[in-house]
Amino acid sequence: MKDKMKKAFTAAIAYGLLAGIIVAIVAIIAYFGGAIMKVFGFEYESPGSIVLFFLIAGIAGFPAEIIARAFPKALLSLEKITARGAKILFLVLDTAVTAVTMAIVDYFMDSVSASDISILVISLILAILSRENFNERV
């Protein structure tokens, strides 16, 4: 019985630590993203609302991000577009998906107010930072 409790306790600590690391990474991205967006008119009530904004946008946009990554790869593997075309398509799709997701989250969150240009700028920056390598064939 003690062995099971010890394993459960160890697992709980490990999951808590993993969750803490994920929240810390999101917080760092959120603070830098919020600072860039603030230049373009982003307003918020507290630093926590910035983290919550980016966390919700990341979770809500995850399914669409998968499609934005897979679609250019699929077209490239079918030889419908070139590697350069796949990179451009990914950049456009990823920027659009992130921008739409952030706009929706902004609409429902009263504690933040993001201008369209701030959302577009940070979406483009995040797309550039997460670009895919389409030179390798799948």
C-alpha cells in the first residue's frame, strides 16, 4: 500500500513540475509578446491577464495550428508546390490562424484589449519563429 502511495505522490510531483515548466514558458512568451504588442496598442489589466491571454490563445488555436503545419507539407509531398511555396503558405496560414485565434480570445476577455495591428504583428513574429523546414521530404 505504501508503495502505491509513494508512486502516486512521485507522479503528482512530476506532473506538477511539468505543468509549472509549461506555465513558465508560456509566461515568458506572453511577457515578450505583450511587450511587443503594447507598442502597437495592446492594453491589459495585470501581468496575469497577459499570460492567460496567450495560454488560452495557444490552447484554442492548437487544432488549427496542426492543420496550418500539415497542409503545406501535404501539398509539398504531392508535389503541388515547391519547398519555397510551402514555406510561404505555412507563414501565411500560421499567421492567419494565430491572428484569428487571438482576435477571438481578445473579444471574450475583458481584461485585455488588443488592436488588430498588435495581433497581426505578434502573429507574424510567432509564425516566423515557428517556421518549418520544408526542404526535407517526408
